[in-house]
Amino acid sequence: MYDQGTSRLQEVGIAYFRTFLASQLIEISEDILSSIPSLVTHQEISSIMTIPTRKEIKDAIFSMSRNRALEPDGFPADFYSTCWDIVRTDLVHAIKEFFRCKIFPRSWKATFIALIPKVVNPTSFRGFWPISLCNVCYKVVSKIITTSECFS
């Protein structure tokens, strides 16, 4: 059971990192945007977003680090490789569906924030690096896109 001090610490931590991680809308004019050179061609974009094969999805899963922290979906990445015969059909379908529809389900975008100390004995939240722990499906999509032949 949490005491008042722990509850207050949580409130302060959430408020600090909510402000720290908040994005601010910045207006950018069309002339500035049009002056930015395009480094990726339309053909490369199409190549990146082609529907991956079952093998590409499996390779992405099996290449992930093992024994890491639980993801927001409640499972570490090695769960998916260990239970591949059980989860394969649903996972492959879900990943392919993303590439077809180009929409991330909200649950895939959920993250945990882990606080990694910057110094030996942090005395405030400024003494921590916030690290996002992403959902496995999000990581699979990212890995497939970044290992696309287009970037090789």
C-alpha cells in the first residue's frame, strides 16, 4: 500500500515529466517547408511501406534483444519468439494490417517511461533520463521499416 509520501512523489514526478516531454506547437510557414530538400523519393517511401512477408516479421521478432523489461502490452520481446508457434498467426496478421491501413492502434503507441539515473545519487527528477519502453508491435514495425532494402 502506498503512503502519502509515495503518492505525492508520483504526482510530482508525473507533473515534471509531463511538462518535460510535452510538445509545443510551432507554426512553420509554407516557404520554409518547401525549402527543405526531400531526401527520400516517392519510390523509396512506397518500398518502405510495402506489406512485409511472414519471414520479415519473424526475422524482426527473433532479432530483438532478449530478457528486457516488460513492454506496455505486458510481455517482453522474447515472449513472442519463445511462443512463436502460438502467436505467429495473430501477430503476422496485426503487423500486415498496419502496413495495409497505415494506422497504429492506440495500444501500440502506449509506452512506459523508465527513469535512468544521470548521476550517482539523483536529488531531483532532473537527475534522470526518461527512456520510453515501446510496445513490441511498434518495435516490429519500426525494425521492418528501418531494415528495409531502401536503407541498406
